[in-house]
Amino acid sequence: MLKIAKEINYKKYFPFLLFFICILTFHLFTMNKSLEYGDHVWYFKMTQSVELFEFITDRYKTWTSRIIIESIIYIMVTLPKWCFLIFSIINFSLVFLVIQNLFNIESLKSNVFFVIIFLMFDFYSMNTAGWIATIINYLFPLLFLFICLFPVKNYLYKKELSKWWVIVIYCLCFIIACNQEQVSAILFIIYFLLIIYIIINKYIIDKKIDNNDKLNKSNNLRIYIYFSVIILSLIFSLTSPGNLSRLNIETINWLPQFKNWNLIQKFFNGCNIIIYFLFVHNRSNITINLLLVLLILSSIYIFINYKNIFIKISSVIPSVIFLLFSGLIIKTNIVSKLLSLFEEIQIINNITDFNFKVILSFFVFIIFMLMIFYNIILILLKNYKEKYSYILIIILIVGFTSVFIMGFSPTCFISDTRTLIFMQFAFIISSLIIFNKIPQNYKRTTSMIVITFSCYALILFIYQLFF
């Protein structure tokens, strides 16, 4: 028993300890020095003249439906800054632990790889509106997003039933998570797809199974309850007078043409934003690094599991193309001119006219998406009976959708890279799933992956730590 306990501690908690030390270092040496700047300065001024209830009521009427998030920021700015540092460290640590358990990361190599790829995350994106406001608006809801995915996992893998008090706790988690609009959209997509799966499974696939089975009915009921909470949260956000008021103000301030755009134009804008933040933005190298890790790992997986040489070689092409477009190694005139389309559309809002440049940029977007999903579809075709293959595709679709929906907001560009957090974690988790599925008899391959990416991740982390 003691031997097993030591093995569990070694495999799961040693990597977590390593991650915790890195996060603690980042908070003490980097974040601690720049807490004086950001949106929280305005929040602190408000705490000096307005009580919490009055502040939240006014914000709901004039600016935002994020009353839970706004309340936490209001309270946090009144506390000593070390309280926020502890709060942030706990948030990062819990995100690590929740993902670790949500996706069953058990082996030592998988956990070490998780630490490595987590350290490649764009930590500075959490400072684009100041550390306090950004982390509470994005990282905090991200934590509850992952917690809200446990019922999906329990349903798909037929885990034991939850007691009523657990359902109540989950409902509270859904309410907190859905207080952030991107998170509520993500949860809506995931649970909507799950309900479609339930309906198909009930009426088409499993006709012979007794549909009155208590386990199935009880599990279905829980999913319907959680989906109802998501729907109600979305209604709450969409009907908030503050959100409408903010939309009008930010349209005037940041994107005056937005009020004249139709759905098709906003759709093109959403596609443009994805490519813009992947390749054009001045901090796009962090996000593209995470995407390249995903593409390289998927290529390695395909090399191991496919015998066809054409398929093996073709799986490398997306990595090479994205490496070329990223400019990490070399920049060419052709690539620069092509990417300038997205920068030009972003700057002068040419999307209001459906000219050649807009059409070409959309064509480039389609090509990029096909290249990204090419390897993932190959993995699905090889493992079409395995649920993780479908989960992999859904995670990536949801990740890209979280950025795409920003095209329907006038703050799509001014919000900066903080809105990419969900896409970045989609890349992280997808890479983790693929790495975890590499056959165990390829120990040398997995060791080389860990060593190679460790060196690269360490360089990136040190760069974020000091620069």
C-alpha cells in the first residue's frame, strides 16, 4: 500500500510541485512588480465612494452582466496585493489539477509534458487589462469551465451517479462559469452537442436498450438541468441593459462601422480575427507555438500508427506551412504580403466592402483550418471507435469558436490576446490527449518529445519571466 502511495505521489504530485514552483516564481518576480497598473486602479477608486451592492447594480444597468466577476474584483482590490497573488496562484494550480483529473493524466511522462506545455501558455495575456481584472475575468471562469465538464465526462464514461447536493454545487459552478460570455457560449456548444448525442443514442443507436433504465434517465435529467442553467445564464447576459449600453459605447469608441455590419460581415470578421491573432498580432508567436506543438505531436502520432508513406509525409506539411507563416525561423515577402491582408482589414475595416482582399483572406482561412484539422481527422479515422478522437475534434472546434465569436463584438481587436485563453488551452489539452495516446512501447520517442519541448518551454518561460 505504501509503495502504491509513493508511486502515485511521484507520478502526479512531483510534476505538480514543479509547476507550482514555476508559477510561484512567476508571481513573485514578475507579476508582483506590475500590480500597480491596470483596470483595477479604477475599481479601487470606485470602492472609495460606492458600496458593493450599489456598484454591482449600476454596472448591471450601464456596463456588464458579469455581476459575480465584478463583485470579486471589487472585493479583491480592497485587499492587500499579496491576497491577490495567493488567489492567482491557487487559480493556476487548480486549473492544472482539474485538467489533470478531467483528462486522466496518470503517467509521469504525461504529467511532466503537461507542465512543459502549460509553461508555454501566454501568461502576459493575463495582464492586457491589468493582472487583477484580467485573471478574474478570464482565468477564474476558465477554472469553473473545466469543473463544469466533469458531468460530461461522467456521462460519457458512465460514472457513478451524483447525489442531489453535488448537483446543487455543479449548478452553482455553472452560474459562476457562465457569468463570462465566452465561457457560456463554450458550455452551450458542448452541452448542446451532448444532448444531440443523448437523443441519437436513445432513439437510433440503442433502440434495443431499455430506455426506462434508472441510470440512463437519471443521468439524462442531470444533463438537462445543467443545460437549463446555461440557457438561463445566456438569457440573463443577452437581456442585460448594461451589455447593450456597453455595445453601443464601444461601437462608437472602437469600431463605428460595426453597427452597419450584417451577420455575413461579422462572420468574415470572426474568421479574420483567428488568423490575425495566430500570425499577425505582435504576440502571436506564443499562440502559434502551442499550435505547432499540437501539429508536430499529431504528425508523430500518425507516423507511429500509419503505414502509408504518403499519409506520413502529408501529415508533416501543416507543421512546415505554419512554421513558415509564423515567421519563427524566416520571413518571406510572399508570406508577409499574404498576412498583411489580415492586418489591413483589421486596421481600416475593409470588411465592409466584399472586395478581392476579403475573399482572398477568407480563402486563406479555409486552407489553414483544413490543414489544422487534417491530422486530427487522420487520428479520428484510425481510432473512430474511441471517444477521445471525437473529443479531440470538439475541443479544437470549441477553441476556435471562442475566438471566432469575438467577430460579433466591436471590441474584437481592442480586447487583445486575453480572449485567446480558451483557444490556447484547447491547443494545450489537445496536445496532452495526443501525447497521452502515443503507445507505451515508444518510450524513446516520448522521452525525446519531453526533452525537446522542455528546452523550448524553458526558454519561452524565462523570456516571459524577465522580458
